[in-house]
Amino acid sequence: MIQQPTRVATLVLAGELDTAGWVQLRDRLVGLGGDDVGEVVVDLSKVTFFDSSSVRAFIGARAELERRDIVLRIDRCSDIVRKVLEVTGVAPLLLDPPGISVRGMWHEPTSEDAFDLP
């Protein structure tokens, strides 16, 4: 059986990503994961505000896409995005060096993994 190459869906975001739009952001990211998509790559290099609700959107989208065997990866990001991802401890899940996939890093959460996001 010959496998068809998978497509990479790309999304470029700019401006402020905050509490008001986190559900729409999560849904948009998940929506990019069509049948022929193997990876969703996001450019956040022009984002000027990024809070914990944005982190929540990305982690939620990543979990849903991973269930469909689709990788979610932030390719480029502004300093503020990188700082928030590093402080919250999720940078290794979303920021990966070129050529290294995060596929398979997700695991079903246990009580030891639990934390609350505002």
C-alpha cells in the first residue's frame, strides 16, 4: 500500500491572544487538522500578548490533534510567547527544533499531571 504524503497546515497569528478568544483559537487550530494533514505549524512571531488562556488553547488543541495523529508545533514565536511557554513549562511540548517531531510525547494525564489554568 502506498501512503500519500501528508500536508502541513500553516497558521500565522499576530497581535494579542488573550482570554476573550481562547476558545476560538483552540477551535481554529483543531480545525486545521483535516484528513490529509499530518502537521499544524503556527507562526507566532508577530504576537504581542500571550497569556495562560492562550497556553490552554494550544494544549487543548494539541491533545485533540494528537488523538488524530497530527502534530501541533509552534515554528516561530515572539519573545513574550517564548517566555510564557517557558514559565508555564509547556515549551518542550510546542516548541521543537527543526527536524524533531513532538509526535508521541503526549500521554493521557494522570492526577500527578493536573494543574489549573485560569
